[in-house]
Amino acid sequence: MPKYAVHTIVMEKTAEKLSATGQSAKADLLVAHRDIAAVGAIGPDLFFWAPDYTISQTFLTLFDAWDSLVRIYNESIISDIVEAMESIKEAADNVLEATLGPSYELIRHLVGEFKETAELFEQTVKYGALAAAVGVDNLVANMSDLPSATHRIFDVFKPPLQDGKSEKDWYWFDMLHYRYAGDFAGNLLASAVTPEQKTYAYAYMTHIATDLIGHGYVNQIVGGPYRTQVQRHVVMENFLDTWALAHYQGKDISRELVGYLNFPESLPGSVVDLLDTAFVNTYDGKAHPRILGGDGFLSKSQIEDTYRLFTRITKLLENKIEKPEEPFSDVLRILEEALEDFTAPPSPPNPWEGDCDFWDFLALGFTERSRECYRKAAEAIAEFFEYLGELLEWTFESIAKIFQFLLALPLAATVAVVLALLYAIQLSLYKILTTLRDFLALSGILYPSIGMVYTGHGRNLLIPCFCNACDSFPHTYYGGNCLECPGSELELPRTVPSWYVCASEGAADESQVRAMMETAITQFIETKPLNLGALEAYAGATSPQETRNLYTSLGGGGPVPPPTSLPGATGQQPGAAPNEIGSAVELANWMIANPDNPVALTNWNLDSDRGYAYKQWTGELPGTDIADEAYL
Ligand SMILES: [Zn+2]
Ligand SMILES: [Zn+2]
């Protein structure tokens, strides 16, 4: 679920940048050991699958259930039917003219078999492992429960910090993001001796840079940090990953993610040793997780197990749903004639008042109306899901009717009609599966298709315009569905997630919205110039209040970034925003080039979970007013 693609892309771009800025020895390591570098770029997120985080098993169950459903479809609905179609075609000399006559019994027998397969598939979709994993009785009939059922799943992942628990009850996954993240990276670097170890340590720094910069972007759109908006955070980052892999690599996440990431089969022993040493050197003697018992630390074999589970999960994230192929060239015309008497699908709901309709809701363009329609529709999302559930039910019913029709065909009917109808069944089941994938993507369970990214959903999840959360951040814990902007309650004192601006306040058509998406996302990934003055100032802040003061004092200081003594300052690019640090690639490049500079090893809060450039902090949670907020 996390943004593995974006982290790996930033790491690769950082390697390019390093090589272009006189750091080719380090760049060469990242390139030569690209597989280990990819694991390093995933950094602390690997430990989402660590044995202390037992709740992550929920996702394993979900991914497994989805994977087996796709497998049943690809095998019995695609491969088997195609094979049978071939034998039917062979039996008839000329598909378009041949009648059923001679092969009537064979065809009836095959159709009867497919009917059973399709019915089994329907039962599996409705009542199988996926429904059980989501927590509903019937996935199709209970579709309107999906937003709240999945919200409950994600709610369990709320970090213990949010419930005011102390570090001993935290997971290592949270610890590595919220406590001594910079020291941990520094310890990786300090103990790295072999080329593999150095590669891992440098790549790990790209994760820190990407989280620090990227979470500002994510949080601005989400309206709150991960700890208060887990599901919305994840759904947004999944959309981001799909977009980024398509944009930077021209790859389809549903079938090319694993090949692109190219993680090693197992984690090299030298990297396991390195992690083990860094854990102890960073956290021994400090308050740290104790869930695992004993000294609380992961053993080396537990680190290896974590990696094994992680690569297994990554393979499950990729799911190619085979699209059926036309059995012969004129199939659509034949199909149209054969399906003349079938009923039309149910029409979409219009639960929101006024002149919004279903298509406004999904449209990618940007008008005051589309924005308002989306907001209303997101509030009424259960109705949208219910409609889609009806559409799925209708599709299953239509398939049953097509089977009835097929089994009642007279001897004089043509083979072409049979093939066309079998194809229609395949197409309908394909549609069912891709629609299901889209629902699950809107709930943060699966990666969305690129088509889904280019809808109103993608627009509102990827461009920081919809919620305008930058004016009011962070929102407190929110129990609504993940497509809605969080409610109005704010954590105090208020902070700022980041300052990405919406390129257009006025109307924008589809191509303009696509361009806005590209501009905004590439800004945080690679195009925003580095501002070392801001970096130094944020790194040196001694209290949260000082960080908050920096937003305004730097922002109010005119277009000139503050002066700095940091190395590389002369190479600072013009145009840097005074109060922002710059892009993830620029920051990662500087950190790797200057690993001995203490600023490169700042203990940032990697979720920016109180606001932009916050460092590791402590304070009384939960609550609206954060009491005793302080940097550690
Ligand atoms: Zn992370
Ligand atoms: Zn995140």
C-alpha cells in the first residue's frame, strides 16, 4: 500500500543528480547495486511488515484474497474459455456461416461447463475470502458498507502515539519515522563498510528526504497527517504511485511494478547486520518499543523474516486482469444483434441536490460546479457505492440471462453467435473485476488503474486544490469516508503542511487538469529548487514555536532565501521559495553529498505529522489542544 514506486523513483533520480554534480562514486554505488538501493529507498517502511506489527496481517489476508480472485478469473474465465472457443472454431470451417448443427452437443456441453464456472466466480466475488477480509457478508449486496468497513480496517493502524501511548508500546515502523530518524540514518552511514552497506545507507537517506518533502504535499491534500487520517493518506499515496510510475517510467503499476522495483530475492547478510547494529546504536538506552519482548529489538532472523514478507506482499500488489480478446473481427456487430432484447443497466443515482450529475462527479475538468459536485458526492459516497453494487448485480443477472439464451439456441443458429456471447460474458466479468478493483482503490486497499487517476477522484486526491487544507492544518482525527475532506475541527496550535498552490482558480479542462497534476507532483519530487537557508533554519529550530515562526518570518522576508553557511550554498538555484526546503531529489542529493554535516542527519518527524519541517516532537495526545508540545 505505501508509495514504493515514488520512493524508488526519487532514489534513481537522486543517483542521476549525484552523478551530474560531481558525486559519481556514490551515484555508481546506487546504480551498481540498484536492487539493494531500492530496498534502502523503502527504508523504514519495510518494517510495516515486522513481527511486532501483527495487525498488518489484515492486509496480507486482503491482498491474498484479491490475488486468488484475479487468478480464478485469468485461468477459468480467460484461458479456459479461449481454449474452448478455439476448439469450437476449429470444428466449424467458417465461423460466420457455420450453424451449430454438427457440433451442437459439444457446444451445449461447453456452455454448461462455463455456466458453472461463472456461477462459482460469482459466489467467490460475493461470499468469498475478499468479502470476509473486508468484513461484509456479501461484497456486492453490501457494497454501500465498503467505505465504512474499510475505514474500520484502517483505523486499527492509527499509530499508538495518537492514543497517547509511550514509546514502549509503539511499533518499530512508527519509531523509525518519529524518533531519531536522522540518528538512525547516521548510524547506518557510520557502520557501512561494504559497497552493499554503503548503497543501502545512501538510499535510506533518499527515503528520509522523500518523506520530509513528500509528506508536506500529501498532508496538504489529505488535510491531516497519517496519524489522524490513515485511510485517506494511504488512498492518496496509492494514486500518487500509479501516476508516478506511469509518468516517469511509462509503466502500468498493475503489471510492471515488481519488475520495476526489482528487489533482491533476499536481504544480503551484510545489510541485515548493518540494520541490526544501527537499531542498537540508535535506540539502546532510550525509550523504545518493547512489544517483541526481551530487549524489544528485532533479531537478525526477524529482520530477514520481515524482508521475506515484504517481498511476498509486493508481488501481491501487482495484479494483471487479463482483458478478453475478440474471438473474430466482426464480433461487436453480431453481439449487438444478439443482445438486442436485453435490458439496459440501472441508471446512476443523483443523491445530491441541484444541477450536479454523476458525470460531473467523475469528470476530470475543473469548474466551480465539478468541485462542488465532487464534495457533495463524496459526502454521499455510500450511495455511489450502492449504485455500483447494483451495476455489478445487474451484470451478474445479465450473464445468467445470456447463458439461458445460449442454452436455448436452435440448431440453426450460427457458431458466430455462440462465440460472440461467450465473449460478452468474458467482457462482463472483466468489467466486474476492474470495477471491484476501482472500489478497492477508492478505499485504499489496492492501487488504482491509471484510468482511475484521470477522473475526478484522481484530481481531488492528487492536486492540492480541492480541500485547500493548507489554510487550516492539521485536522483532528476524522471518522468520515476517505474521499471527503476532513471535518472542521483542528489540532491546536495550527501549523502548515506545505505551500503548493493550485495552478488555476478558474475553470480548467481535462488537459489543463492533467498539466496541473504534473506540475504539482513533479515540484515536490524534483523541480523545486533547494533552499539551504530554509533547510538550515528548520533544522536548527529549537522548539515547535520556532518552526512555526519560520513559516512566516521566512515567507515574509521577500523572494530572497535566507543566507546560510551550509556547503553547496553558492550552487543554490535561483527561484527557491524562501520558506520551503525544495524538492525531494534536490534534498536527497545534498544530504548524500554532505553526510557529515549534522543538518543532513536532523531528527525530522518523517510524517510531518504536526506540520512542515517539524522535527521529532512530544506532547499530550489525543486532544484538540496539544499540551506541552516540545522538540526532543
Ligand atoms: Zn516512510
Ligand atoms: Zn506516507
